[in-house]
Amino acid sequence: MQILGVADPEPGEGEVIIKVARCGVCGTDLHFTSGHGYTFDAGTIMGHEYAGEIIALGKGVDALAVGDHIAGMPVIGCGHCDNCKTGIDVLCTTYSSYAEGMAQFARVSARGATLLPKTLSLADGALVEPLAVGRRGVRLAAPAPGTKALVIGPGPIGLASIFWLWQAGVRKIAVLASSTRRQALAEKMGASRYILEGDQAGEEIVRALGGTPDLVIESAGVPGVLGRAVELVRPQGTIIALGLCATPETFSSGVALMKDITLRFSTTYTREDFEACADALARDGDRATAMVTDRVSLDDFPQAFEDFRAGKIVGKLVVDPWA
């Protein structure tokens, strides 16, 4: 990991240039720099959770203006194929990447720009992207306020899921974790009970929720967690898989079949999810920003990134490229 000086980006047709205010780091960045499986090429500028102020417009951009504050979607599809019609740009086979927000200036597709409410600070705008992942997962589950929900893994995506469960009116939210280091964050986001994994965890979950979970959101992304979700969810319950597991996962399809459960994987988000997150941050920002625990400069980022990889950073790590 190196901090290098490169030429300032220039806007192409349909693009804008932003002065990056903040850029967040997520587990995907760890996966893609681990040296296992798919990895970034040497010289890749990383950063897909970012927000900033527009300082230049490319040809054909007329819905945005210099000075606008935006959050940028890091992947933009062609907009015409059947995959793009799903609303999930990353499914497009010819998508363009704009995941270069770990810099002072970045290119953003005008089609992927979400205007931030004037009441929302640019420093908080970088949370739109990770919140959008949780928002789509919860939206697909469509929980009623009385839903008994379990979130496995209180990392940033798990915390985002808790946030959106709370926004949906769900108040019975248990979290299953391997340690207590994120307990305070989960409770700030809206979790009603925090439970450590162990032999008695299943019974504790039932007692905490007043019954077997109707909904399990898997956001840990480690082997064995999907099987654990199948074990813990009630018959005819729903599992939403948000965790990115880079190794093969195994679970008993027979148990899942006999319980008649619904297992739904969710990738990224839609533009509507992005816009909803910007509005939610402006409305309930104190709850959402509780996940941010570490803010560093670009110069300090390489060491902070390795601290993040080593588990020394409890919540969300964000970079201020102008610090």
C-alpha cells in the first residue's frame, strides 16, 4: 500500500470531477488486497465509499452544477441491457468503474451522482454507499414492525442493516457476534440485544426476541455462517445473505428444505437505495454516524488500513484526503 502523486483526473463526457471530502474503507477492500482470490492490480486506486463537492463538469452534464455536494456510485452500467434493467449496475457485463475515491480528486459518472441534502455534511456523505447495501437487504426482506430479527456479524454492513431495520420500525433486533468489541456500536445503531456466539447462543436469541427469529441477516461473510443462519431461523423464515465470503460455503440444504425457508442473496443496491440513504442520513444522522470510529489522513492511511485488517479498528474507517 502506497500513497502516490498522480495527475489530476479530467472529466469525460457524462462525468464530473469532485473534490473528495471523505472516503470509507470496507471489508471488500480487505478481500481484494489479501493476496488470495481476486486482487487489485498494482497501481489501482481504491475507494468506493466516497462523497465530495463538484469542481468540474464534463460534456453533456446539465443536471448537476459546480458546487453541488454528491455521493458517487462506484459502478455504472451501460443503462440499456437486460441486466441494467434490474436496477443493479454491477450486474452489467460492460459496467464502468468509478471506485477511485481514495484520493483528493475523483471522477464520478453524472448518472451515478446522488445529490446530498443541504442539511447533510460532506463528512457524512461517504456513509451513503455502505448504508445502501444494508438498505437493499432490509428492503428485500420487507420486515413488519413486529418482526423478530437477528443480525449475524456487526461489521459495517451488519450495522447498516440494524440501522435500516430500526428505520422500518423493527424493535426486536438481536445481534450475534464472535466478540464484544462492537457491542456499543450495535446498540447505538438500534440493536436491542447483543449475544456472543456459543453453545447457549440459540437459547439466548429466543429469549431475547421472545421467539425464534423470523428474519436472519447474514453479514459476517465467513464460512459456516449461512449454515448457522439456517439453524437459527424459524420454519418458513427468511435469510438475507449480505456477507461476502471469498471461500466455498457449505450448509445442509436438507435442513433448509425441511424448514421451508427463504434464502435470498443481495448484491449492492439501486439508485433509489442510494437516494434513500442520503435522506436517512440527513434525518437520523446521529444514529448512522455512530459506526464511524476512526478518521485518518492519506499519509496515515496505509498503517490504518493494516490496523483495520488486523482487527484493531472497531468500527468504520474513513479517510480525510485533505487532513
